[in-house]
Amino acid sequence: MAALVPPSPAAPAAAASSSDAEQPKVDYLNLPCPIPYEEIHREALMSLKPELFEGLRFDFTKGLNQKFSLSHSVMMGPTEIPAQSAETIKIPTANYEFGANFIDPKLMLFGRVMTDGRLNARLKCDLTDNLTLKGNAQLTNEPHMSHGMFNFDYKGSDYRTQFQVGNGALLGASYIQSVTRNLSLGGEVFWAGQHRKSGIGYAARYNTDKMVASGQVASTGMVALSYVQKVSDKVSLATDLMYNYMSGDVTSSVGYDYILRQCRLRGKIDSNGSVSAFLEERLNMGLNFLLSAEIDHRKKDYKFGFGLTVGE
């Protein structure tokens, strides 16, 4: 008869109180600092958009001391030129690039000079523990094609803010705030004085130990969504969606990121019928082998490249 006695009403109440106690409370005064606003799709971009190339590529980096190094890059392969027909027209080209790098805990300088006359420069300087100055510039022989931009990034305890100024009367500002330990929300505004255009955008990012989901929308018509699922410590699956509600263009892709002990393999397929893969394999200390392949079935365009990277 004792087995037929119903449980006391205090039993479920005790279970409910124990489950509530197991759920951690959100400490809104001790939230983590979010990643920068322009990097909310960082994991998806690393998996879905590797640096694909066509032809031959050779990179050599030589360290002169602990802070200063020189780099040499040789690239040989076809270059696409615009054409009125649907077929892709390519012409063979070859370029050499010389670079100089200075890396210090609070100052980093990168410079690149190419044989076609282009000069690229990047700067990152920690003015204080929370304020960082970033700059990048590209100078070319073509008129009205050179540009430069400076960014001032401020890192708070649970927020980040950025102010941008560039040539052509370009002004921009962004702000992102951690709402919970996993969710961050942000927004941006910009003004392009040369083209008389302005815009505003919003973004959201939710991340855990196993997944990252990001969304971004702007008044220019752009909507960007991305999702990355971490299957294991070595395997990640990613997908993204790009939609322009003004022009009606939409593109989606799905891919993978597989990290082995000596190599990293990334691949994707998108809604335009393009399939790509990128392999980075470490042959020895300071020696990496690269393989790049891309097939566009719609345009009947096939690209294949291989390269070597010497030096760290």
C-alpha cells in the first residue's frame, strides 16, 4: 500500500528549485568584450572565403631580427579582363612583390610594393591599453584609384566602438555591445561625401562553444547571414546568405573547414554553381604547400593554382 501513496507536493517544488539553482544568472556588470563590429562574420569568412588563386605563387619571408623581416612574392597566372560575351577572357601575367614588416607589441607596420606600380601600406599602433589606431593605404598610377583610411578603435569592458575617416570625405562610426555572455548587438553609420551617400546598419551575433550565428542588415540593401557549427575540435561546418533587397540578387553557400595535424582543408559550394577547395599543408618547419581549385559550371571557368610558402 505504501507504493500507492502519491508523492508529496513538496517533491516537484524541490526539483524545480534545484533546476533554477543550476542555471547561472547573468552578471550584467561582468560581460565579456565583443569582437569588433566589422568582424562579426569572422569564423564564416575564414571557412568559406580562403585566399583562392590561379597559377603559380611563391612567398618567401626572411627575418632579419626579432622585429624586422623582409618578404618576396612571385605570382604567375592569368588575369581576367572584362568582356561583353559570357565567356571569360584571360591574359597571362606575372608580378613580383617586395614587402617589409615591422612587428612590435605596440606597433606593427606592413608595406608592399608591386612591379605594376601599386603600393600597399598598413599600420596598427596601440596608443593606450584600450585605444588602437589602424591605417591602410593603396597608391596606384591610375588617377582617382588611390585611397587611404584611418580607424580609431576603443575597447571597453563589455563594448567596442570605432571611428573611421578616409579620403573622399568618408566618415563612419560603429558600436557593438554585449547584451548577455553570448549575445552582442551593434550598429553603424557612414557618410560618403564624395558620392553624397549615407547609410545605417545593424548587426547581431550569438556565439557559444559549439556555434556562431551572425546577422547584418544595412540601408544600402545588403542583408548578410552566417552560421558556423563546430562539429569537433578539428571540423567545422559553415553556411552564409547574401541578399540585396534593392537589386534582388541573392547568393548562398555551404562549406567545411577541416584542420588536421599537418594540414588544413577548406571547401565550399555556392548557389551560382561554383565549387572551390583550398589546401594548406605543412611539409616542414617554415615550409608550406598550397593547392587552390575553383570550378564555375555556369561560366565554364576553371581555375587551379599551387604554391609554396617559405618562412614564418
